[in-house]
Amino acid sequence: HEEPDGTGYPFRLSAAEMPLEARILRVADIFQAMAQDRPYRKGLNAGEVTDFLDKLVAEHRLDGEIVATAKRCIDEAMHAARRQN
């Protein structure tokens, strides 16, 4: 729940203070939540997921390099997300 601008919780870490692993998991968690079917909605398609991630990068809420890396393997990631339903 940490935000790169330091407004998150529980420790109010800035982007520079957040470990790389935490920033990677943040992108993965958001990706998974958007791509997977949920009881209350259908999972988003790859374009919708990447648009949402790009929006969060533009708002400085996600690491752009990590999102760019995730987008390079979007097809495999979408397949994995859907397989877990």
C-alpha cells in the first residue's frame, strides 16, 4: 500500500526508499487484479490492463520501467492470469 510519493502506508516510503522487489510486486498485484475474472466482474483485456497501468505511471503511482518490462511479456502474463481462475 506504499505510494511512490510517500503518501502510502504503513511506512510512508518514497519511491527511492521502496525496495525493487516491492515495486515489482506492486505492478504484479495490480496487473493480476485487473486481468483476472472476479465474482463481480470479468477480467480486463490486455489493452485495458496496459492502459490502466500507463495511467498509474503517468500519475507517478507506479515505476515506469517495471511497467514497460511487464508490457513486453503481456501475452504470457495474460495467459497466466487467466489460468489461475
